Amino acid sequence: METDAPVYQNTCSKLRNRRGDDAADSAVSASSRSASPSPTSAARAEKPAARLSDAMLNPRTTSYEFLGPPGAFFLNFVLPGFPLLLNVLCTPEGCPNLRTLSSLDAALAALQEGFAWDRMFNWGALSVFVGWMAWCVAMYRVMPGEYVQGTVLRTGERLTYKVNAFNTLLFTLASLALIVNFHGLDPLIFVADNFIQIGFSAALFAVVLSTALYLASFRKGALLALGGNSGNPIYDFFIGRELNPRIGSFDLKYFCELRPGLIGWLLINLSFMAKQYATHGTVTDAMALVVVFQAWYVFDAVKNEAAVLTTMDITTDGFGMMLVGGDLVWVPFSYSLQARYLAMHDATFLGPVPAAAILAVNLLGYWIFRSANSEKDAFRSNPNAPDVAHLKYMETASGSKLLVSGWWGIARHINYFGDWIMSVAWSLPCGFADPLPYYYPIYFAILLVHRFYRDEHKCKSKYGKDWDEYCRRVPSRIVPYVF
């Protein structure tokens, strides 16, 4: 594994996924994570040893993912559009509203009405989204944080990143508390009432940003992603051509990875909690569980922000519609579906026994996820540390150490299993009257299996026969003794 960042973070990465682990490569030399340098020393570390030719630095992409250009064409619409479709279909009459799906004509009429321009767009919603993006940029600039170096690029450089998402989250929540204190719940209720319109504004922004990134990637000296330089504009627009697009020291991909979408997801959930309270005069235990579970997930992700620097999103993938749409649209506007569902239906309490059972499911998933990743990180940092010195491993010809005991001896992607269990716990508070609140664990299972095979292919290419031996010693893939 390359990181313990939650798999949310990857939409295609979240679609093929939000967290690019190098599968069972859960332990590498301690030098793989550099110490946090000062801005001055980091700047010195960014200088490349020698300049290679553009042809050597940016070879042409010769293989496709996602079924190539046809699949990329489809996904260019799905990533920004599916979260909107999901929420248009989910109404107080049903999620989905079966009346609108009774016939093809009824479905088309409902979609035409739901996606009408005056239903999708208003200037207030656009102002909220643009204001939120501006707030996130300002917080990144002014909030204190440590400076951390990323992994070594093909140029020999190491880029420097400012780690302050956790401080941003805390200050944002404190600011929100002040706003509510002086203005009541109205600002939050506005977000809930204009949720789809804000999501549409985010989708428009994603299209504009992806287009600008694609055009800017043709400037001289840009370092391109190895997977996004096929020469096909549709495919490269989706995958992303440039690896680390920056405006000065401001890294656009790193900024979008956790801040606007992930923190925004939490604020949207709080808006639906406020909406439920304003409508029914109470907050149900079901709503409280969903918001707390997902808030904990967000806190955990931003607290471990530096871990994202070793994910495939940062080290490998270009910054195009795949990540832009995933970060800014998919995560905040589809992952909040459970909270929206509870806000638009009658305030029904689960009761102490069902609530406790759901809490136990979530805690089980988190324990597996966090324990496995903590074990991996501790072994990577110091294999001789008392907590991990007892773990067994096999050493590959490349010098990497692959854990074959402890959590990583149970399954090659045991953290994926814990992550998926948590996703189920997020949907259980919604009950079983409607299917769409369960879209996330279903989608997530498909995503993790796809990611598993992608990681397996990468590791097989990297380790060769050593990987075959590793798979023999750790046969379970994600679910112990099952898959």
C-alpha cells in the first residue's frame, strides 16, 4: 500500500478510485517518506539534477483505460452528470420516484422537467459555489501548515506541498458556528433548498476548469501524465494531460483533492441536518448517525492529508475531468445522498437497538481500515519498531518488503474491506423502503473490485515472479477467505 488515505478519494480514482495503493507493497524503505522540510530547504529540493528531452519525459501513451476514447467520452458526461441525475430521481415521493419510471414517456418527461435550465441554474447557487471555492483558496493560503515534499518525479524533482486541510476544516466549522449564531439556520437551509442548483454550478465549473487545464497542458515544459498523453483529445481531456498543474506554487490537483469537495460534503450534510430540524423540529438518530459517520470520515482524511501525496491521484494521474469532476462534483453531491434522503422524508427514529447495531458495523469497518493502514505505515517507517518487529515479510528483487502476516497477511487489500463495511453503515440508517440510498456501497464494491484488478496488474508488472509468490502466501484479495 502506498497510502492510508480513505478510498473515498478517488472517484475514478472515484470511478476506478478517490486512492492509489500499490496493493501489497505495504512496506518500503523508511526513506520513501521524506521529512517535512522548511519552505527554503524544500525549494532547494525541487531542483532537478538534469533536464531530459521532452520526448523522454513525456512519452506517448500507448494503452487505454476505461475502454479508450468511447469510454472516456461517456464518462466525461457521467462524472459531472450522474450525481445530478441521482438527486433528480430522488424525491419525497420515492427514491427513485417510481411514478416517473412507470413508462419511457413518463421517465423522459420527468428528466426533461428535472433538468430544465430554470430548475438547474440560479445565480444565488452559483454565487455560493464560487464563494466556497474562493474561501477554500484563501484558507489554503492563510492558514498555517507544514511543508511536505512529494515523491520524486521523472524530472528528478520533488514538489513541495502545504499541509493545512485539517486547520482549514476546523476554522471553517468555527466560522460556520458564528454564522449560525448571528443569522440562524437560514444560510444552511438555503444550501439544502438549492442543493441541485449548487451541484449544477459545480458541474459547470468542472467543465470550465477541465477545459482550461487541457489547453494549458500544451505549453512548453509541462510534465505530462504517462497515461494522459495519447494524442486523442477526448481521452486526454478525461484522464488529464498534465501531471501537476500549478499556478506558481499553488498546486491545483492537490488543492482539489481534499478541500472543496470533501469539506464541502460535510457542510452539505450539516445543511440537510438543519433542514430536517427546521422542517420537523427534531434531528433523528438516523440523521445523526449518517452525519457523524461521514464527518468522522472527513476528519480522518484531512487529518492524514500528507498521505494523499503517495496516492496514484497525485503521483500518476493527470488532472482532467476524471479527477476534477470526481473531486468537485461526484464526492460532495453524490456522497451526501443519505443525508438528503433523510431530510426530505418523515422524521422517523431508529431506536436505541438498531442505532447501536449500525454504530457497531461502522466501528468494525473503521477498526479494520485504520488498524491495517496504521500497521502498514508503522512498518514502512521503521520495520524494527516494537509494534511491528514481529511481522513477517518477503523481500522482493526490487528491494521492497511485502508483508505476509498481521492485517496484510489476511488479505492483500484488507483496508478496502474495512472501507466498504463503513459504506454499508452509512446507508443502513435510511432503512429499506427505497433502493437509491444504497447506491454508494453498491458502486463502491464495483469500484474496489475494479481498482483491485488495476493494482494487481501494476504489482505483477513491478514484481514479476515475486508477486506470484506473494499471492500464493496471501491468497485472499479483499474479503478474507471469500474474495
